[in-house]
Amino acid sequence: MSKGRKIGFVIGIIIVIMVFCGAACIYIKNKYTIKTVYVQGNIHYTEEEIKDIVMDGRFGDNSLYLSLKYRDRGVKGIPFVEVLDVDILAPDTIKIVVYEKALTGYVRYLDSFLYFDKDGAVVESSGVRTLGVPQITGLEFDHVIVGEKLPVENPEIFDSILKVTMLLKKYGLTADKIHFGKPGSVTLYFGDVKVSLGNDPATLEDKLVLLPGFLETLEGKAGTLRMETYDGESGKYVFKPE
């Protein structure tokens, strides 16, 4: 084969490859253009906010590209979110699964909401309050570093916080605020109702078992439900209206 023919042959091969690649790109673009999006696992962010975050950029409407982009990797720069997964349900349909950072509670510090995990490490500092995460009061500290534990005098308090929040979740209760006083007393706040639980960890769950029923009867009222002393036989507690 002459030199000229070889060059022509190579050029022909290149043209065929380019045409094939172009056709493949057009096929992928048309076949995998997203029309339907489902969002799962989001608490702090709305569905639209999650869609805007994930589907941003030049190929943000391509399901194949997004599934590869978010496969087995965490995300940075998005407060409260640990991982985002994109699953292809159909070429034009995706499901975005949001794995948010585990939040046990938050404290107010200056003008910010400081969210911390079960170990007391500050996960995020935000100017926005997240619904469903209780405010924790009674903790004393003089500085905060995101990513490190709150420098409280008694770090064991975070075990108590975790126990209370887990029991609240177990019995379907969402407190607005949980106050940890001295010596070890726990007070819950549900709207205008304050619930004083006392400082006996051994009877804590026994009281919280009864609490959903009590709160139902106190709906629309304001005052303090005194549950410091547990009476296993009568189950009677005093409610003091404001």
C-alpha cells in the first residue's frame, strides 16, 4: 500500500470513529435525558433543593452521568449531607438517595445553630433551624470548633443526651427542647407544655412510655407536667397550668 493510500485509510478510520462517537453521544444524550426524579431521605433540604444541588452543571440532566458522578463518594460543601446516591430506575428516571449527617441535637451559640452528633462533635454551624432536631440546653462551654466535641465540663452528658433522644424517637415523641439541669435532672419541652422528668435514669423509660398519652390530653394547654416521682401503681402525675 502506498503512503498516500495509508494516509487515506487512517483518515477514513478516524472519520468512522468520530462518526461512531458522535452517534453514541447523541444516543446517550437522548436516551438518558432525565424526565422524572424521585428524592428519598431528605430532612433538612426540600426535594427541589436536592434536585438543584445534584442536577447542576452541563450534564446535570443526564442520568448516566449523574449515576457515575455520585457513585461511592461523599459530598463536600453541602451542610448536613454526608452522601448522595443517584440510582437509575429507567433511562429517563432517577432516584436521589440522601444520607444526611446524624444529628442528635443543637445548641445556640451567638447567632448560630450548632448541630452535634451522638458523641458531642459539632457537625455543622448554620443560621437555619432544622425541624425535628431538639435544642439542648444546660450545656456550658466557652468556645466551639466545627468537627470537634463541644468542650463541656462533663463529656458523659452526651451519653445521657443520646439515651433521652433515642427513647423519644422510640415512643414517637419530638421535643422542641431538652434541658439538662443539675444534678442530672431532665426537662422536656413540647410547645407550651413542660415535662419535668427528675434525675432518676432507672425510671426514665417508664415515664416516657406514658408520656404520649399524657401529651394528647394536654393538647392546647400550657403548664408543667410534674413527673419527677414515678408511681408505678397509679401512674398519676400533677399538671400545673400556667
